[in-house]
Amino acid sequence: MLPAALGADAVLLVLGVVAGVTSRIRPRWLPIYPLCAIIGAFAAALALAALLNGGVETMVLPLGVPWIGAHFRIDPLAALFLAIVNLGGCAASVYAIGYGRHETSPGRVLPFYPAFLAGMSLVIIAGDAFTFLVSWEFMSLMSWALVMAHHKDRGNAFAGYVYLVMASFGSLALLLAFGLLAGPQGHYDFDTMRSVAAQHPLAGLILILALIGAGSKAGLVPLHVWLPLAHPAAPSHVSALMSGVMTKVAVYAFIRIAFDLVGAPQWWWSVPVLTAGAVTAVIGLLYAVLQEDLKRLLAYSTVENLGVIFMGLGLALAFKANHMPQAAALAMTAALLHAVNHATFKSLLFFGAGSVLFATGERNLEALGGLIRRMPATSFAFLAGAAAISALPPLNGFVSEWLMFQAVLVSPDLPQWVLKFLVPASGAMLALAAALAAACFVRAFGIAFLGRPRSPAAETAVEVDRFQTGTMLVLAFVCLLGGILPGFVIDALGGPVQFAAGGQHLPMQASQPWLTLVPISADRSSYNGLIVFVFIAFSALISAVAIRTFASRAVRRAPAWDCGYPDGRPVTQYTASSFAQPLRRVFGSVVFQARETVEMPGPGELGPARFSVTVRDLVWERLYAPVAWAVGRVADRLNPLQFLTIRQYLSLVFAALVVLLVVVSLWR
Amino acid sequence: MALIFDSLVQGLQMILVLALAPLLTGLVRKVKARLLRRQGPSLIQPYRDLLRLIRKEAVVAENASWLFRAAPYAIFAATWVAAALVPTFASGLLFSWSADVIAIVALLGSARFFLTLAGMDVGTSFGGIGSSREVMIASLAEPAMLMVVFTLSLLAHSTQLSTISQLISFSEVGLRVSLAMALIALILVALAENARIPVDNPATHLELTMVHEAMVLEYSGRHLAMIEIGASLKLVLYLSLIGALFLPLGMAAPGAGPAAYLVGLGAYLAKLALGGVLLGMFEISIAKMRVFRVPEFLGAALMLGFLATLLLFVSRGL
């Protein structure tokens, strides 16, 4: 199993190198995307087999640091995430067969794409800290290169720069976490680390570092700033991979450290995780609701979903620390299921945004509209994705949200007072996030796909090709399937949940009567997506039949009524920003200090009235801007050091050497 | 045999809520009219309206898409399924295990999702304003509703509606502060969700005040009929929910004899009538509030629900 997975990654790397070498001459001679799709499907099949088998496989290759070697390892947890990565990669590759055809600079995308896929897989099958960190950095760099593919577009260079800084910061945190875990003896491979670190004195610090390191990749507030810049800047299939899949690699890294390597958790570990998750969920969506760029909106929604996942992980930590294995299994299942679901619908939505961009050249909601008539398949798939991400039954997003609520509802049994306040508060945040998600996606779909076209590009859009629509429709079907038959997915998650959450997993769901979802016991809670779906379909059908039989069938097409004053100009429609105005006033006036000012001309003046809105990004202003300012200031001060004479440099080097030696001698 | 009987009860309940929905709307209108010293339309006027609507041809805007024509069915189906899963005259319905109360809230969310999208489909300013305000209201009403659900589920150790209502009717819960707060929050949410005064006015077509009516402005004929009956069903659902959770008097227990079912039916009708009369009286006695006062109104509901939940969390360990 493991050699085959490694082989697949090696082939991907070779593909990347070959594409890189030939990119100057003939970038398209090698069918990169079809090959990536085949390899992805193969590796996904392997990972699924490993997930269902549930064994552990390890391997050591004589690469990397000589006395350590490169360890690789597949266990149920790694198998699950390997499956997510490769299924997501496969879907993105099939989509890209169509989408990539019109790429203006294929030489900047094709070499890095397979390497990025390989990097993500390698992080997951890494079995020692060294391999893990090298693969992590490789994945970050490759995705950075893809973000910079269109580096001449406005804002992309800045996005790449912020991404690079934040990725380095996150890697530094992970490096320190692994350094602490490895200890002075340098136990770099995970198996020894696990056996040594059972009672690590600095375990809490390791957890915080892991939260910072993985959280910066996952986009937890306030480490999220790079994500909404970088994810939309990449080509859309890569955006889908970064949002849908790479963030899951970050989730994997956190689970690997917090639930596996550091040993038994303390209860207070759940406090920062739960808080970060809950705050991220709400703040992410409040940002998303106000965005006018479709892809940036999706990126902020990724921030929200990762917040939900981390909330589930925080709950699982609390339960695990308090020796409530059943509840821990429930919370862990909710988090992992949400990770799987998010990978499907966020990929779908980014594909949809990509197709819109492909067909109209626009990402700005204010220039779209009416696409449901021009692009029926894309809009249908996007609608399904929007409903799924808004946690509407009977689709898959609702199932994980429901499990998350069930996990919150078993938590009054937690003994700690802090958690007794924190858990209901985060439950309320989760409820708020669920409602805001629906608002956000009604706005996104309604403005982009419904109404009348707001620009000539939207008016003349044509449906994209079959590879793109096919991928999207398949993913939409997966969203429905995951919603009506969630039991099978949850059963497949049993292995990883048992591995991470402390020895238990949820009872087998597929054996429940009528395939009902029963997380704890039937009189406590149950949900059956299949029955709900059949019920809805049935009642819609009989009402439609009844209407056909008894009602008038006549339909007259007429101009819109609009209270008697229809106006043919598309600018009279509601815009994206006017749609968001009530939400901006309700939530944004506090969180973003949103202010609206109206300048009315005085009586008799002929000037126009002006309406302006200011929205401030407080995280950026209060946290990042001061740091950036300080760094710039220090750099300015140190700038003269670049213009010294050779004698001055030599004396500086000598002084530094003396100081270091003194420090070392004092230290001993 | 028991299965047949159970499915009969379940089917009866589905038909019952559908049949009663327009009557309840008529009752509320009648009460309001009588309190204003008007004669008011007869109780069965909503049935006549629906009948007239489905007989008329549907006028559809020229640029309306398939979503516009499909949405009424989706809205109606989701609301009907949600209404069918709320215990009315008997608890322990055949399919009550297939969706708990969180799923019922989410089903209503699905209906609203399609309604708000339908409002934006034609691309008129009124549709947009209605949808935009509706999502603002929902973004506060839905979490408030979920907090109420949390409160009740924590008391009953279950999110199944049947279990919760059985617990409240058959065992000693006693008077609890949390329950009172949850009841107030639920009533506030119900007013907002059903577009009643003071949040919205179901009788207005004044451009700047309407929310629900603005979304359905472009609808006519059979499509409008589906939406109207969906809205009536939602009112029945919320009254049944309040009845089942806070006033489960006379509700037939699972497996009770036909006599108990008859008693339950009578009690249910009485509860609905009481709810309708109280709603009418409340609507007469209060003025509609400005749109941007609504967040404060619903924020109060959210806070009440949250406090009720928090109290239960904190009191569990004592």
C-alpha cells in the first residue's frame, strides 16, 4: 500500500519536473491534468482501501538526514486524509482538463500543479518530523508558486508576499512544536516521539504552537489574513485545491500533534481551540457576507468552515481529557465529517466560481447576474453547493452541522466551569454561523446567477465545457448522496475516530434500521436524511400533480410587475452591497466599525448626493499593520549597515563571534 | 396492525395540518377585524382565495428562470414535511424519529432559502429588498430558535420532539426559569418567522415596510397559492410547536386508544384557536416597528435563549 502511494507521489514529482523542463518550449505537449486525474484516482483508491482495512504500515527510506532517514507511515487517520487529498486532487484535475485549456501562461501552472498534489500527499504519509516539515514547506512553496502564476494581475504579488510571510511563520511554529516533541535526544520519528512524549512537561506549549502552526495554514482568526488574498489569486482549480484540500492537511497536522503525538490531553487545551474555532466561524462569515469578489467570498467561507472543524476538535479534546470516550468520538466524527463534506462542497463552489470567471471574465458580483439562463448546468451545481454549505437538509452539510450540535448538547456533563460557559457560547456562535452561511450564499447565488445581467459579459456568457460541468454535477450528486446516506461515510470514519479520540467510535450506522443516523441512542436523537429526502420529494411531487390536475395550467409571460413601476435598466436591481446592507448595519457596525455617510447637497445646489461606506478590517489594522510598521522601521534603521566598509564589516563579524562565545560559555 | 394504525395517524396529521392551515389564517384575520369593529371576511375566505388563485392563469415575468417556477413547490414541500413532523394531537408519530427538532428548524431554513432566492430571480428592486431583509431577520431568528431548542433538549436529554413533549406532559419538570425564558424567546421568534406584526405586516403592500410580501410580489396564480398555503402551514407549525412543547395538555400518548386520540384532537383544535385569538389580539395592540429595530427585538430573543441554555449548563453540576 505505502510503496504504491509513494510511487504515485514520485510519478507526480517527475511529471512536475518534466513539465518544468519543457515549459519554455512546449508547455502543453504532456497531458498533465489527465495524468494527474488518473494518479489521483489510483491513490485515492489505495487510501480508501487502507482506511477500510485500518492497519498501520511503516517504511523507512534512506533519504534526508543521514542518521534518521525518511520515515513514512499510513494509519487510519493518515488514510482518511490521504483519501480526501487525492479525491479532491482527482476532481480538480478532471475539472482542469477543461478549465486549463484557456490558461494564458500554462508554463507557470503546469509544472507546479502535480508537485503541489505530491506535496500534500507527502505531508500526510510522513512518519517523522523532518519529512513532515520538508513536505509541509514544499507544499507551501508549490502553492505559493501557483498563487503567483498570474503575478502581473493586480494584488496578486501582494497576496503572494503575505502568503509567504504567514506560511513561514506557521512553519516556524510547527518547527518549534516538533522540536519540543523530539526533545534533547532528537526522537524525530513519530513512533518514538509518541512513546517518549506521553508525559511531556511542556505539552501545553506544544499544543499552542501546533494550533498556531496548523491554524495559520487553516486560516484561524487572527491568522487568516493571507487566506482570502492567496486562495482567490490562484487559478480556480488550484483555489479549489487550496481551500477544499490544503486546509484539511492543516487539520490533519493539528490532529496528528494534539490527539496523537503529545499523549493524553489536559482539559484546558480545549479552551484555546474551542475559542479560536468559534470566533473564526462567526468572524469568517461576517467577512464573507460583505465580499463583492465571488472567489474571495468563498475563501472567507473556508475560514468559517475551518472554524467549525476546529470547534469540533476542541470539543473532542475536552471530552477526551475528561474521559468521556463516547462524546469524544461524537465530536471527532462531527469534525472529520465536516472536513470531508467541506472538501466536496467547497471544491464544487470554487469550480463554479471558476466557470463563471471562465465564461464572463468577471469575479465581481456587481458585474454578474442572470447566469442561470445562460449557464444552466453550472448554476444548478452551484445552487446545490450553496445549499449544502448553508447546512440545509437533506444535503451533506447539514449532517455534520447536526452532529456538531449533538456534541454540544452532551457537554453539560463536563465538570469544568470554564467549559460550562464556553461550550454553550460556542454552540450559540455555531448557530449564528449556520444562519449567516445561508444569508451569505443566498446573496452569492442570488446576485451572480439570478436577476438580470449587470454587464455585457454576463449577458453573453456561454455554458462551459463538459469536463467542467461534469465535475461540478458529480460533486453536487456527492453532496446529495452524503446527505441522504451519511451512515456509510460515518462508518468509514470509524477507524480514524477510534485512533484519535481515545479508543471509541460511534456505533455502526449502516446497520441501523432504515439507515437512520443514531449517534448515541435512539431516544436521544436521530436523523434520517433518506426519509426526509423521500418525504420532500414525495410531497413536492404530489403537490405538483395536484396542481396539474386541479389548477389552471395557463402561463402568461409578461413584463415584471414590480409594484407597477418596472424599470428595464439592470442597475435598478438590488446589488451585492445593497443586499448586504442590513447585515452590515446589524453586525458590521461593531465588528468592522462600518459607517455609512450620506452627503446631501444643500437646497438649491446642483451637485449629486453621495453615499459612502467605510468598513475597517480591525484585525489587519490593530495586529498586522503595527507589526509591519515596526519591521519596516527597524529595517530602515538597519539599512546603513549595508553600506559599511570592509574593515567595519570584519570588526562586526569579530564582535558577533566574541558575543556568541561569551553567551555560550555563560550558558554552560 | 399497529404499523397500519400508526401510518394512518401520521397521514391524518399531514392532511389535518394542511386542511387547518387556511382556517387558522382566516381566524386570525377575523379576530383582528372584529377587534377593529369591522365585520371582516368569513372564516373560510382563505380557502376561497386559494381556490381562486389556482384557477387563475399564472403570470410569470419574462425573464423568470426555472427556479422561479420550481421554488413554490420546494417551499411548500419543505414546510409541509416540517409541519408533519411536529406532534399535534398525538406524540410519538410514525416518522418522528426521522427528523428531530434541529432538523425541523433546518427544514424551515431550506424553505426560506428557496423563498429568498425566488425573490431575487426576476431582478426587481422589491424582490431584492424583501430577500435582503428576510435573511437579516433569519440570521438572528434561526440562532434564537436553536437556543430555544438547546434549552428544551438539555432538559429532556433528547432532541426528539416527541420525547421532549412527553417529558413535559408526563413527568415533573416543575416551573423553571429556563423554560419561561425559552417560551418568550420562542414566541418572539415565531412572530418574526411568520412575518407578523411587529416585525412585518402580512396585510401591507406599502413598499418600504414589507418583507415577506416583497419577496412574493412577482408571484401569481397557482404559484402564489402554493406560497400562501406554505405561509399558513408555517403558522400552524409554530403554534403546534408552542402547544406541543409548553402546553402539551391532552396530547395522546403513543399507543393510546381511539378515545385518547379524539381528546387529543379536541385539545389541539382548542390550542390552535386559542393561539390564533391571542395572535390576533397581540397584533391589534402593537404597532409595526422599523426594520432596523427588528435586530434588537430578535437580539432579545437570542439572548433569552442563550441565557436559558447557559442556566441549564451551569445548573447541571449542582
